[in-house]
Amino acid sequence: MHEAGARRRVIAIDGPAAAGKGTLARRLAAHLGLPYLDTGLLYRAVARRVLDAGQHPSDPVAAQAQAAGLLPEDLERNDLRMPEVDRGAAAVASIPGVRATLLAFQRNFGAAHGAVLDGRDIGTIIFPEADAKFFITASVDARARRRWLELVARGIAAEFETVKADMQARDAADASRAAAPLVPAADAIILDTTALDADQAFAAALRILET
Ligand code: CDP
């Protein structure tokens, strides 16, 4: 069984859009008996609140106020994964005041009992001392295809080329922003899932954790 020390382990999983971070993080968390936090949901929920209020996601004052007012139930909404919110999340995520407002919640979540967290800056900013850090990548075509299939499966009409172009634009924005850019931590293990299905990615990550 898990020892007390193992329970407090923090595992950081970062990477670009639709690389398979969430699937891997959820499975690792279940396997290791750790809580799981999808930090992208925080930015998505802030964007949703901004959009619902008729405000602009690039407005720093509005976005920071919405981040400060974020409620647990905002994370449970079923309209957080759609193209408009993808773009809005990337916009609010580039605002330093929004990131600062969400930082303590993420640290507290992991500090209490350990956790697996996935996002863009977990290994670099949120938990630079994480016990293990993964940077999950895949080719842009593989990632766009996964996201397109997800949307189609949920009945959201989308063109593959549009999904791919939106994803490339968001990755570029995430990687080039000044505040917590998307970049592998120096000590992150890079895992390319282009040719791996979810089971293979999980097995590869477990092997790495066990060595
Ligand atoms: O599911 P997907 O990989 O497409 O995106 P996500 O993880 O839900 O994140 C949505 C957006 O939130 C990203 O494009 C980033 O701009 C932002 N984000 C961030 O800046 N930092 C995080 N730790 C997580 C997400």
C-alpha cells in the first residue's frame, strides 16, 4: 500500500494543448492514490465568467476580478471545453494578475496531501520542487486530431483545419507570453505521445516514475 510519504508526492504534468496531459494525469493520480487537479479548468472557468459577464478576456481588470470571484461550482460547468473558451482561457492566462490570483489555490491543493496537477507551468512556477515532472508533447497533427475527435464525439461541429489552426495559435500564445510561458522545466522528462495510445503513455510514465 501507499506510505505516508508517497501520498504527499507532487507530480507535475505540463505540455501543449491536447497532448494527453489530462488522461495521463488522471490515471497516474488514481494509480498512486493522489488527488488530481486539472489547472486548465481554472483558466477556462475564469474565461467563462468573463464571457458570461459580457466582458473581454483580454481586459486585465475584468479578468482579475473574475479570477478573484471564482467559485468551486464554476469548475463543474459543462460548457468549459469549447473553442470560444479555449481562446478566452489563453487570453486570461496571459494576464499576470490572473495567474497570481490562482497560484495559492494550486499550491494549497498540492501541499495538503500531494497531488498530480496538469497545466502549463506546474513544474516551472507552481511546484518547482515537484517530485516528478513530465512534459507531454505530440505532433501538432496528432494533437489536433485528438481534439477534433473529442469535439465531434461531443456533437460540436468543427473543421479539422480550424481546430488545428486554433490550437497552433493558442500554443504559440502560451509559449511566447511573458507570464509563466509554456516551457519544459529544466528537470522535466519529455514524453512524446504521438505514437502512443493512452495505455502506452501511462505505462511509459509509470516506468519512468519507478526507476
Ligand atoms: O485541454 P487543453 O490542453 O487544450 O487546455 P487546458 O489545459 O484546459 O488549458 C487551457 C488554457 O489555459 C491554455 O491554453 C493556457 O493558456 C491556460 N493554462 C495556463 O496558462 N496554465 C495552466 N497551468 C493551465 C492552463
